[in-house]
Amino acid sequence: GLKVGDIVVSGKGKDIKILIDKQSKLLDKYEKQELSTIMAVLKIVKATFNYFMDNTYIYSNPFNNLSKIQQKPMTNKREFQPRELQSIFQYLVKNNRREDYNFLKLLLYTGLRRGEALTITCADIDLGKSMIDIDGTKTKNAKRIAIIHKGLSSEITYQMQGKSADDYLFYNQNLTLKYRDEKVGNKLNEVIKEVLGDKLKKVLDLHSLRKSFAQEIYLANVFDDLAVKTLMGHSTKNDITDTHYLRGKRDYKILKE
């Protein structure tokens, strides 16, 4: 996030990497940048120098040799504890918020992202196979298998009542997907805040339900890494075994069991 001119003036003769590693006070006056911002800038820089290279202004692009910046190893958001989930679901029952209850339970029992869950229509539900057909919203390489847990059957059946095949399973409003997503997210995150308080809301949100799901399937110690990625809807494009040999094939029966 440092400007080249600033580095030349205030850090002349200094190795920036060493300054960072030693947490030099020289860097304190510069505003810290989000990783996403830095990666966006690097993408533009690489594209610019590739243009120079393609047009023979330079022989090679030195920015193509930069190693990928790693994400922070831990996030400040965590999974829900059982007593916290119990408090939230009891609150929803007490206040007759059936659809909100069903939606949160779906997120918890499937590990779906909020946006993915909101794209589900009644036509996507196959109760006979206990499967939900979902297109990956995060990346086209995300192979998505959403399995209907036996504990979700009554909630899904309730949500399908009186609806046509094209209707959304949840929050069936004639709004854009982005606005529905924001509206539902804000409403349900307010529930978390109201039930658990401001302090816990800083480390818990709707995405924490997905973290809870991820930990359950991982700690169950019955799935290999590829199965965990599949159930989570994570990309497997870098998994040679999957892309070249398995070609996305999965044993649905075992995953459901």
C-alpha cells in the first residue's frame, strides 16, 4: 500500500520487506490496505506490464514472478456454540418467525452460503433423492452438492406449500437477488445481535453457520479432503485427481449417509 514516491523519499536505501518483517515505525504513517485492495492493484500492474511486454517495450514482466500474498491465517469471525444456536432458535420460535427459523436451519444443516440458499427454487428440490440442485455462486469451478438432511425435511416441505416450481423456496419476493440478499442478511444479522448482544455480534454472523457446518463434517472424521471441499462448495480446479481422473464424479450415497 506504499506509494513509490514515498518509499524513495522516506525509505531511501531501505529494504521494504525487512522494514515490514521488523515492523519498523517508518511504516506507521502509511495507511494499512486490505488484502483485496492490494491484490486488485497488483492485477492492474501485471496487466499493464504484460501489455508492455507484448508490444516489445520490455523483455519480461517482473511482476509475474511475485509470490501470491497469503490470506490471514485466522478470521475474527468464529462458529456458533450450541447454546448460542439454541438461544437464537428459541427466540425465533417464541416470536413466530417460522420462515427465518427454517432458513437458518437450512444454512446450518447444508453449509450453503446465504446467496446460494436464496437462489433455490421449488423446482430445485428433489425430496426423493434428498438433494438440492444448486448452481455455484462463488465460482464456476465450485462443484455443489447440497444434501437434504433428514432433520430438514419438514422445514423444506413447509416452505414448498402453495408455491409453484419457479417460486423461491425462501423469501419469495419479486426483488433483485442482490437486494433480497442484503435485505435478508441485514434482518437476520439483527436477530443475532438482538439475541446474543453487541459483543458476540462482532464475532458471529450468518456466515458463522457455514463455519459450524464445516467443523461438524471435518471433525466427524469420515470425509476425505475432496469430499469436504465438495460439501462446502469449494473449488476443486487445482485438484488434479478430480479434474483429470474423477472428472467431478461423486458417490452421492456415501455423502448422504
